[in-house]
Amino acid sequence: MGFGAFWGTRAMEIVRRNNSPGLLWKKIKLTTTRKANAKKRLRRVWQNEAVLRACAEPPAPPKTSPSSAS
């Protein structure tokens, strides 16, 4: 599993300002801790999506083995 999105040294972070209703983006240094946390968060999201996809698929028809026919 590749994490090419985390090769950079800086990331953008949303910071809410008190004096305005909008959001302010600021650059932060991408430390090893932030990088590890982002990877864990991505893995959880991907795992949740995989579970949802598996639940959305129709169930496979049951297979009968040849030995149970006799």
C-alpha cells in the first residue's frame, strides 16, 4: 500500500478564526507524528469503505460439494 501523498514536508491545516465566519488555511510542518496519524486515519477510512462495499455486494450463491451429493 503506497502513501505517496505524504512525501511532502508541509501540509495544509484548517484554522477557524474568531473574528470571521470563514475558514483560514495555514501551512504546518508535516512532522513524523502528523504523518503517522494521517496514515492511521487513511487506513481506518479505507477499511470502513471496504466493509461498506462488501456489505453492498449481493451474497454469493452457496456451493455444493460433489461428496455431499451421494
